[in-house]
Amino acid sequence: MRIYKITLILLISLFCFKGFSQQKIEKKEKYIIGVTETPPFVEKTPQGFSGLSISSWKLVNDQLQSEYEFREYDNLNGLLNAIEKGEVDFSVNPITVTDKRMKRMDFSQPYFISHTSVAKRKESSVFRHLKNLFSWEFFSVISLLLLVIFIFGFLVWLFERKKNEEEFGGSFKGIMQGFWWSAVTMTTVGYGDKSPRTTGGRIIGLVWMFMAVIIISSFTAGIASSLTVQSINDEISGIMDLERFDVTTVQSSSSQELLDLYNIENKVVSNGSSGLNALLDHKTTLFVYDEPILKYEIERRNLSEKLEVLGKTLKKDYYSYAFPKDSKLLKTIDPVLIRTLKSMEWATLVEDYN
């Protein structure tokens, strides 16, 4: 019996040792990690890839001690297709978790919280006010005001043109004199150079004086509104406000998914840098993309005098590692990533980024 027990213990120890060895081998196998350049999270340098996402992986791999190599793709769309097809083991790129993507691939614990924002060209305050002044709304209000003034001036001319020829005589000239009187009366200037003398003309004048008090206040408010309505329209408080603008985003990004979800017509570019170039070249009005990437690119290229990121964001995003569907690596890497996110090293990296 003792021999059997010893043999059993040896067999169990052998299997445990073999399993442990296999586990160590699995952790040391060479991972193929898909990336596409997305500053400041993934940046290509002569020394290799760097950035916040790359740093997060290096912290994770300090515990895994695995061999790996980065496989670069030209754009986000190519990277996502590579993950879905299993061409890479996973990706550490800042890929936003969405319901559509979850059907194509698996995701780790989010390692960074971001937002989808809007970038636009900066306009000087003088140019903006001039644009508002010459807006369609402003000219509509002015045109309606002139029409009302003309109508009352014309009515006075009808009564005065024969009995008060000195002030309202003639056809075209008389009508213009009536228009002048109507405008002066409405603005309460009251020069007294023109005044109706007939009963009908004075009744029209009396009615016009009382109406003008009400109309002038309404039209003043309308004119003031027309001067500010364009600025209000330029403000973006929600996703549906984007319908009024030419919008560009990055192909296959979560921003494009958002725009398509709300049927916002959009043009696409391959990356964030190309989107900012479209703004600079006046090929688009707004560029919708990830806020940290937008801000970093604008600062890196010294474009803060020309471009700005709006303070109002469209949605919150969560960046995660992306794996092919049903990848076994997810269970290996995810717990280590979670521990890494709680470390002081990661907190310092994020603080330095901010």
C-alpha cells in the first residue's frame, strides 16, 4: 500500500509540474500585437513604438514576462479587420468598446476613459459678428420692417397726394415722401417737415403712431435676435445639432458609429491628423473624433491658434485591449491588466499625460 501511495504522489507531482511548466511556456510565447499609429497612445519612433497604450502593455508584461512583437497597420479599419480575422493575438491600441465591435471581437477591462468631441476652425470675434450681421435672419427682419414702413407711407400718400401736393405731391416722389414720413414717425424723431393734413391721412397717422410703439419694440427684439441667432446655431449642445454642418470623422471609428446611428451625414478620413488637415483646408466644418487624440494633435502641431476642441462632448468612451472572438488570452491578460491599473506606476503615467 505504501508503494502505491508513493507512486500516486509522484504521478500527481509530475502532472502538476508539467501543468506548471506548460503555463510558463504559454506566458512566454511570442505575442503578435496589432497597432496603428494613434498619438499620444501609440506613436512610432526610430526606437520603436511608444505612447500611453504601449506603456500600459509594458507594465502588464513586466508581470507576464512574455515575448512579443508589434505588427503595424496603416489605419484603424485595417487593424480592426486583422483582430477580427485573428491575424494578431490582440491589440493595445485605444479602441473604444461599442456594441457593434463586441459582436466582432472581445475586450479587456477598460484602461482609459475618454470622450468623443468636436474640433472646428477658430474665428475672430470681429469676423463672427460681421457674419451674424449679414445673416439671412438679419436681412429678413430688416426687409419686413421696411415693408411695413412703406405700406403706411403709401396709405398716407393716397390721402395727401391731391390736397397736400407741396409735401406729398407727385407719383414716385410723393410715395418716397410718404415713406420718409412713415419712417420718421415710427422712430419718434418727429422732424415736422412732413405731416398729413387730410382727415384720412391724420387717421392713418394716428393709427401708425400707436402701432409703431408696439412694432418698433418687436422689431428691435427681432433685430437683436437675428444678430445672435447665428452664434446660437453655431453652438453644439447635442449630436443632432451636427446635422447643420459638414462633418468628417475617422473611418471605422466609434465616432463614425455614433454619427451613423443618428443618421448624421459624414465624410471619412484615415486618421486624426488627416481630419485636422481637412479642417485647415476648409474641406469640412467639423471634425468629430476622440477628445484626447484631437487635443494632442492640435498641441503637437502648434495649431491652437487655428483650431479648437469644443467644450461640449458627445459621449463617453472606454479604451480597452481588443482580442479575436473567444480568445483564451483574454483570461490571461485581463487580470494582470486590472492589477496594473491599480498600481502607482500607471497612475503616474496618466497624470503625466494629463
